[in-house]
Amino acid sequence: MNKLKFIKDEGSVFYKELTAEIDRYFLEKGIEKSGNRKMIFKICMYFSLVIIFYSLMMTSTDKAAFFIFYLFMGFFVLLTAFNVSHDAAHGVAVKSKYWNRILFSISFNLQGNNAYVWGKNHNESHHLYTNIEGSDIDVLNNPLFRMTETQQLKWFHRYQHLYAPFLYLLYSLNWFLFRETLMLFNYSSRTIKIAIPKKEIVKLIAFKFIYIGYMIVLPAIVLPFGWGTVLLAFLLNHFMVSWIFVGVLGVSHLSDYVSHPVPDKENQLNMSWPKLQMLTSVDYNASSVFFNWTLGGFNAHALHHLLPNISHVHYLDILPIFRSLAKKHGIVYMEMSYSESLKSHFRFLKAMGSKQYIQPISFAG
């Protein structure tokens, strides 16, 4: 991974005042930056819903009910990831470091993916070097998609905005089957390579087998519907999860409003780290109580990237401070409706598939 250097600019001054004002807010309120009672309720609720729908699925006598319960179970597993896993990965779901590690490990590993690998990559790569190829592991180098100007433009990329929704259906299956598995052989579609400790390699493989066991093997053995029905439910669940996941996260960093900065030969960017976060993140419906509750604050991505040490349950309260200071320091805060962010995402795919270089759209607010 290419480690980068930043400069000081207006973003540095903005960030210094922002952190001071946010610290003052929590001090005056006498509350922790980690999750509160609302978060405890969400943790209990989402884990309970997963268990309830899994139990209903495993006791189904009707095939239609089996599919419904299976998909609801998968849906709430995803919402658990949004609301619990993500905050716990940043150590802010609850106050205790120990319980954050437990919550993160349980909620992530039981999805068949490795908590260590994702947590390390997310915190030490994506959050530090957002949208920078060679440094941000979430920047893809997939031959079927062209996501940055440095990637080769091929003839079929002109259609990527058309075939993207179909390939997006495979996102979570690719993650489960190939993304981490290929990392074991030091090969991946991600732009950086990582080393995985032997202990985590064992856990990575073990939890994938456990996941297959309770999602496919156990239902197929216990229920009277047969392997074909269970495999179909498994695939439909992953298709649903993939579309929601990409629909929630893909629009935040892949947009014709955001930048993909390129460092110089000395690996230095001509901007500060806070400014990088504001130039590479799009927020949608950031003030929405529904979106905050359901998506765990993923719709307030710029806010989260600058303040990852704060639980999403506080976002709606600190958002006015964030907006006010961005305006005061002349920092562009890209906030829009979800429909506009989705349109922007597909405009980006179309432009990136037909032009060698694209200029990000200036956000007028």
C-alpha cells in the first residue's frame, strides 16, 4: 500500500475547529461519543430479529413462507452489519473496547466474512486514503469496470452503466467466495495487497464453512424442500443483499461529483486529509431519521469519514455543527437526495466508460 503525505490547507483549519466544537458538545451534554441506550436497543433488536427469522425459516412447513423468512433473515443480517458491525469496527458501538471487539467479530464472522481483514483494511486504508488508487483498498481494479482515470479504457466499458446493475447482484457472493479467498494467495481485484496472520486465515476458512453449514446444509437436511430450493433461497438472499449494499455505499464514493486524487512522485497529495474526505464523499438525506436508523448513518458518509470515533446514533445531533463549520470555512459539503446520488453514480459509470478523463461536477448545493 502506498502511504501518502498530506499538506495543510483550509481543510486543516476546518477540521481543527470541527473536532474542538464536537468535543465541546459532548462535554457540555455530559455524554459519551460511543453508543447510548438507543444503540443498546438497536443491538438487541437487530440480533433478535436475525434469530427470530432464522428460527421461523428453520421451522417452515410452507415453501413460500420459507423463502420469505429466509430473505427477511438475510435482510436483518445486513442491517446488523450496517448498524452494529460498522460502529463496533470503529470501537464506538459501546463504550467497552472488549465488547466492541466481540460484537464486531460475532456480527461479521457469522456472515461468512473475516472481521479482521475487513476491519484492518477499512480503518487503515479506506478511511485514510479514500478514492486513491494504490492506497484505498476499496478502489477496484476489475477489468469489467473502469472506476478511475488511471485504469485502461476498453471498448466494452461504454456499456458498464447498463450492465452494472446485473453485476452488482453478485457483489456479496463475490465477497464471500472470492474476495477474501484470493487475498490468501496475495491476489485480489483490490488495488493493494495485504498480509493475513495465520490465526485469521484459519478463522476465515472456518467461518466460511460454518456459514455454508447454517445457511445451506442445515436447512437442506432439516427441511423437506430439497437442496435446490435452499440453494435458490441462498442465491436470492445474496442478490438482495448485494443490491442494497451497493445501493447504499456505492453512491457515496462513485459519483460524478467526487474526486479521485492522484499523488505526486513523492506520494504527496496537494490537499489536507480532511479536504480529501470532503472531496470524495457524498451524503444523501443526512437529516433523515429513517435513513439514520436503518442504514446506521451510512448516508452521512462525509461526516462519518471525518469523525469515525463517534457512533452514528449521534449524527443527527451533530450534523448542524458539521454543516455550519463547513460553510464558515468555505468547504464544499456534498449533500443531496438519494435519487440524485443514484443518478450521479450512473452518470459517473457512463462517463468513465466513454471518456479517458472526466472533470467532477462542481457541487452547487
